[in-house]
Amino acid sequence: MLTVKKQPIAFALLLLLALPLFLSVDIYIKQQLVHHQREQRLKTELLETVTVKTEKTDWIETGNEILVDGKLFDVKSFKISGNDLILTGFFDSKEEKLIKHIGDVEQQKSKSGSP
């Protein structure tokens, strides 16, 4: 009789402990989906060409993704011309939303003090 009452409590505690794992897997899957969609968009969408100063560049993923005026820009190709970096690609608002979501989760985690 006593073990019957302990089983649901143990299961609930196990689920509670596994919650960070589930959230991490969810975010990882969303990242992979966004990267796959980026590859498809690079093949099908009309691309933009943007010129920025090389000293003001902040690569997120070298050769693939860069911050331009605080916005993520997915790079299909780039060329260095003197002090300028000429980028061809598109601005990625979907991945910006995902990164904002990850930041919100991290902020909530740090406020709650949980590992």
C-alpha cells in the first residue's frame, strides 16, 4: 500500500527533474529547423546585398551569419573590398525570435536560481 502512494510522487519528481532536458531538446530542434529553413531560403529567395565596414563586423557563425545593425543576416557569399565587407544574403527575423526566446529562458533560469 505504501509503495503505491510513492510511485506517483516519484514519477512527478522525475518529470520535474527532466523538464530542463525537455526544454533544451526543444530549443535544439527549433534551431536545427531554422538552419534547415535558412538553407532552403538561400536557394529560393531574392537575396540582398549589404556593405558594412570590416572593423564593425560581428560574426555569429563565421561565413554564415553576421550581425548587421543589430539584426541577424544570413550570408550566402561575401567579398572583402578594402575596408568594406560586401555581403549577399537575407535578414533572418525567425532566428532572431528564437535567440530572443533562448535569452528569455536563460533570464528566467538565472532569476529562479535553478541550475
